[in-house]
Amino acid sequence: MEQLAATPVTRTEVVLGKMLPYIGIGLIDVVAVSAIGVILFRVPFRGSPLLLMALSIAFLVGALGMGMLISAVTRSQVLATQIAMVATYLPAFLLSGFMFDVKVMPALLEGLTYLIPARYFLVVTRGIFLKGVGLEVLGVPAFLTVAFGLTGFVAAVSVFRKEIE
């Protein structure tokens, strides 16, 4: 960390440097899962691969930013992992519409799903992959996915401290 503090880079550059490898890994995962879906399960890919990649990057930036935010405000890796599980992973898994259809959830839970960024990303991926629709149909969920990405990035930059404490 001492070497990082002595470098002439900005907080934004450090956060980008920390995120870029994981964004690359995430994009490899998106391509691999898409290829498996098309080749192994014969799911037709009807949309724009470029749009899927762009919105996947936005979602990954948001998720990584939230992870960096959580790790910056906690002092222990175990605590950061537990908070991330409870605050992001479980709600995204259970309330995004991935496991359970949002329309059949109780009204309170259905209302909470609007706060889950994965809900919008799921709409975007299904729309692009299965229906072949673009931004003319996916404008709102795509905008919210990009807004999540920007919010996550800004949050990560704002909490990251280059100084040694």
C-alpha cells in the first residue's frame, strides 16, 4: 500500500485499475455463458452482442463499485464478505426475478424488487438474448443499469482513500 500511496495516480485511476481485470473476467463469463446457452442448450441469440456487452460492462462496474464500497467501509474481509452476501447477493438472487417471478411475489416484496439492480439487468439480458429487442424497448431498464454502474463507480471512487491510515 505504501507504493500505491506514493504513485502520482488519482483515486479514479486506482479504482479503474482495480476494476478492469474483474470487468474482463466478467465479460469472459458473459461470453462463455452465452456460448454455452447457444451451443449446448440451443437457445437462439436474437439480439445485439454489442449491446449485451455494453450493458454487461455497466452492470459489472456497478457491482464491483458496490463491492469496493463495502470493502472500504469494513475493516475485515470476513465482515465485508458477509455484508456483501446479505446486502447484494441474496436480494439479487431472490428478488430479481431470476428464481421467482416478480408478479407472483407479495406486494411488499414486489415493491422491493424495484430497488434491486439485477432486476433491470435481467430484463435487459432476456430482452436482448431471447427477444432480440434493442434500446427502443429496453430504454428504461438499460438506463437504470447504466445509472447503477455510474453510481457504483462514483461510490467506489468517493470512498477509496489513497492515503495510508
